[in-house]
Amino acid sequence: MTRFISDLIKTTPQIKRLQLCECGIGDEALEILAEGIAQCPTLESIDLRHNLFDDDGFDSLLHAFQHTPNIRTFWIAGLHITAKSARIFIDCIRNHVKELRDVTLDSIDIEEHDHDYFLNVANSLVHVENLDRISFCKTRMSSFKFPNFEVPKIIVNLVNYKQNLNSICLSHCGLSTDEIKVLCDGFGVEHNLNLMHIQEQEEEMRNAAL
């Protein structure tokens, strides 16, 4: 089936949206799919949330993005980010997908020993000129793993630096009340962010936003 989809993408140049959420796509299947993606420069949106691929498959997808300059929406969830995939992702963000507007990195598996890779990925989003929305839903990023409020400071930097950013989702991320306060206290007066989109399941955040 994956080979069929890949071949279809190659021969259908008008395809703009690829939605393959929860399709059981593993590394080998994604490598095949990436062959088709690399030959579809018109592609604007990719949703690959909750599949079975890991580092190798993700890397092949990011390499394919070198040939898809019009990508505006990129959604993944449930991935384990390693040093290799983080490095390629950052290169892709800075040099290839310059039209990116909507990024979902939900339920990312972050081990305590490799949290720096995730921080580097999050920081790289500052280089996305037209970024409008970012989601880290269910990506556990509390200070238990990230000391000194590193994650809230990165989010504050994104909001204050990216004036066109209007939506960030941090729901179910395990942020403490103090971390939420760091977020709210750090936002400048000139931004378009809708604060009600941040950790909306937490009463503390709703109160702080109001």
C-alpha cells in the first residue's frame, strides 16, 4: 500500500495535502513514502501523527523535505527524537521548509539524557519566519527533566520573537504552577498569542491568562 501511495504522489503533481495519521507506517514504509514526497514540490501539508516509524524513517522524511519548499503544515506525534534526527530537523527548518506555518510535535518521547536534543529543536523554530501555530501537546517537558525553567524560557522567546505567532498548545505537558508563571511573566506587551490555547486544562493557566 505504501508503494502505491508513493507512486501515486510521484504521478499526481497537484497533490497538496497528505494525511496519513495512525496508518501503522514504520521506518521502511516511510522511506518508500519519502521517495514520492521528494518528487512532489507542490505538497503543502503532511500529517503523520501516531505512526510506528522512528529515527531512520524520520530522517528519510526530513531529507525528502529538501525538495518540498512549499510545506506549510507538518504534524507528527509519538516520535523519539535522537541527536541525529534533531540535527537533520534543525537543518531542514533553517534551510528548506521556509514556508512552514503550522508545526505539531505532540507526544514526543524525551528521555532525561537526551533532553538537549529537544531543546535544540524547539529553539530552531525561531528561524521559521512565518510560524503561526506550534503544538507540544502531551510532550512531557516539566522542570523534573528540564532544570532552571529552560522550556518556559524557550516558549517565551518564541512568542516575543515571532510576532505573527498566535497559537501554542502546551496541554498535558506536566508544567508546574511556577513554570506557568514564568511563561506569563515573560511575555512582552506586543504579541498576537491567544493565551487561552496554552495548557488550557490547567486552572492556573486560565487564571494567569485572564
